[in-house]
Amino acid sequence: MDPQNWRPDWVFAITTLLIRFFGIFIVLAILQICMQISGYIFSRLTPKEGPSLEGPPPSGGSVEDREEEQEIAAAIGVALSLYRAEMDQPLKLPTVSPSEWAISGRVAQLQSRLQRNWR
Amino acid sequence: MMENKTVIELIWEIIKTQMGFLHFHYWEGLPIPLEPIMWVIALFFIYLAVAKEYEPLLLLPIGFGIFIVNFPLTPLMGFDPDGKRQLFNIFYHYGVEWEVIPCVIFLGLGAMTDFGPLIANPKTLIVGAGAQLGVFITFLGVLACNYIGIHFSYKDAASVGIIGGADGPTTIYLTAKLAPHLLGANALAAYSYMAMVPLIQPPIMRMLTTPEERRIRMRQLRPVSQREKILFPLIAAGLIALLVPAVTPLMGMFMLGNFMRESGVVKRLSDTAQHALMNIVTIFLGISVGATMQATTFLTPKPLLIFTLGLFDFFVCTAGGILTVKVMNLFLREKMNPLIGSAGVSAVPMAARVSHLIGRQEDPDNWLLMHAMGPNLAGVIGTASAAGMFIAMFTS
């Protein structure tokens, strides 16, 4: 047949395309289901990362040790933060001028401690 | 005098038969040479590659290929008098016609790809399927061109339709198989529009989504173990080989590349596939595709129509992905941001980046990139599946 006079069979074209388009959904949906199943299995098999909050402390470490570790970690964190953010800046500590009430309170507290120690 | 005449005749004979400038082809009935028009087209793509950096790795060799084969008498794409193939014809014949290069490129792409986002959120595979809508609608559009006097067969229509999948190697693979005479136009349209994804997609994305939808935040993806990543290419390759065997050469190589990467035991092979091998085949692919675009075959209404329909295809595929997410949201408890739907066309990773950028324009703290990588990778599998469906349609 002359290509110029050739006309497509629309019923065939539309039907086959619909089937094939949904075919892609089916292929990818099957793959999705397989991935979800394997993901579920792997998430069950893989131990949870990070220490459990309710579980026993890690072996070889008492509560004091862990507190000490946390303090060290906090100190390192602060040091890094200061190093990164304020390396060029002089360290500015908050300067508070105590009020008369605060001074008299501190004096009273020190006197009471002194008396307690003398006893 | 006689000798002089002979010398002049000899020189004229040399000029006439061995130099190119007297051998231009002309437009039918008009004194317009065809080859210089192709030079302009070639220089345009070289400009896009060099000045604009649009897909330079491919548009540069393609542009140069177009440029150099469109000089008359160049012994590049034909046959020698003794029947031997000329240089670019060898690249084209053994690389593209034998379907070697697209499959090797898929090997490299597989070795470059991290399927983590897709494994963490397998729902996005469906988005990759929805984004193939344009492929099928364009197929019908191409067939309709027969009513305006431009003949396209079913095979031609399939090869043009696949452009919207935005996957260069798949487009080349399918076109080389079904409609090799359209290879140059199809490949060029696919790569040009892939490069223009940041220009083509955003208006459609804004048109089809509300600001509230664009602000939807998605839950952080779960971490994916290395075991899952190793298992994925085996599962995917096995399933695709079972369901769409026609596309196993492409997807098999893709998954082999990914398996080499994730297994971690063949780092040298993975590295070669990602870099050296990929670069080598990219050069040959670009030159081969460009070399198919000779003036006499390219300067017809068909390439112009292919470019127009390819753009339409991109629009519909982008819309298809977004609408698929919106339909899925009707049934999902945790809503997905419809912007990631546009990444269902497989221009990896450009389409995912576009989703991310449009999302951040609405909400600067919304990080969609990894979520969009899921549909983006699903788009690669979806486009390959569509190609497999077409191949099966014409070979069964």
C-alpha cells in the first residue's frame, strides 16, 4: 500500500496502548511489592541502631562512667563550637553586677556556712 | 596549447571530482544548498553544549558529528568503493545498529546509581509508571500525522513516543531497533529536551499543583542497609526478565552495573564502568548519532514534527507523574508532595533537582531532593519497561 494513503487502525492502537500502559503499572507494582516485602524482612533482621533507653548500660561502664563520658562529650562539643564560631572573637562571659539584695543574701549564706563549719 | 588545455582540464577534473564544494545537494527546484543549513543546526547544538553547557557530554560530539558529515564527499558515513564501511559508519554499525552502545551506557549508569531512595520508598515506583503517560499519548499523536500527509508507521510512532521518557540510551536502543531512519532526530530531541528540563517542567508543575500541595513535607527516608542494596539489582533484574524479557539487554546491564557497585568486591570494574568505559562509549554514541543526520535525510518535515511531538511528550509525561502522585495521595495516609511526580520522567538527576528547587521556592526548609530521586529512578525502569512493551508488540 502507498504510505501516503496508509491509515492507522485506531481500535488496535488504542487498545494495545491501554493494555501496555497498565502493563507498566503492573510490572512496577510487582516490583514495589517485592521491595516492600524485602524491606520488611530486612528491617526485622537488622538490629536497631543506637543504645536502647530502657536496656542495661553498655558492658564495662557504670552509671558514673557514662555521666563522665557525657560530660567529656559535652566539653568537646562546646570546645568545637567555640573554636568554629568564635575563634576570632574574644570569649565574652556574662558580667552581672549583683544587686544589694543579692550581696546581702550571699553574705548571709556565707555566714551561715561559716557558723556550721565552726560547730 | 594542447598540453595547457590538458592541464587545465586535469585541474578542473580534480576540482570537480575530488573537492567538496561542487557537490552540495540542493533543495528541490531551489538554488538553496542543504548542507550549510545542517552546519547551522550543528553549530546551534555546539553552541548549546559549549556556551550554555546543556548536556555537553552528548550535544558536543553530536553537534560535531552533524557538522563534519555534512561536507560533501567526506568518507565518513558511507562505504568505500571496495565495499568497506567508512569510519563513522563503523561506529554506527557496530555501536548503535548492533545495540551495543546503549546497553554499555546502561552498565555505566547502573554503576553510578544509588537505588537507596527508591528502596526506602518503593511506592514511588508507581509514579515512574504514571510518568509514561506521554509516551502512549504521543504514539497516538504521531499516528494522527498520517492524516496531514506525513507518513509514520506504528514502529515510527513507538520510537517517537519513547522520547518523553527522557532516557537517551533507551530512546536510541528502541529507535535503532524499530525505526533506525529516525535515530538522529529522536536522539537529538531526547537529549535536547532532557537538557531543557529546568525550563520545560516548572510551568507545568506550578500549573498542576496548589501552593499548599507544594509545601507538603515528606517524612525522612528510612536508612537502607547494604544488604538490601545488594539484593535490589538481583530482584529487579530477575523480575523484569520474567515480566518484560524484551528489555533484558538494557535492564540486565543496568542492574549488573549496580550490582558491581553495591557488592563492593569489584571496585575496579565498577570504577571502569562509571568512568573510562562510560566516557569511551559516550564519544562513539555522540558521533554516531550526529553522523546519521545528513542533510538529504534530515531536512524533511519529519524531524520538525518529531521535535514538536517530543516537546508535547515531555509535557504530558511531566503531567502524568504529577497527577499520579495526586491520585495516590487520595489513598495514602502520609501524603506525598506532588512535585516529586515530575521527576518520574527519567532525566536523572536533573528532574529530581527541579522538583527540589520548585519545592524550596514555596518552602525554603522543604528538602525534596532525596524523595524525588525515588520517582526519578523509577522513571528509568518505567521507560525501559515501556520500550520493552513496544519491542514485544512488534516482535511477537
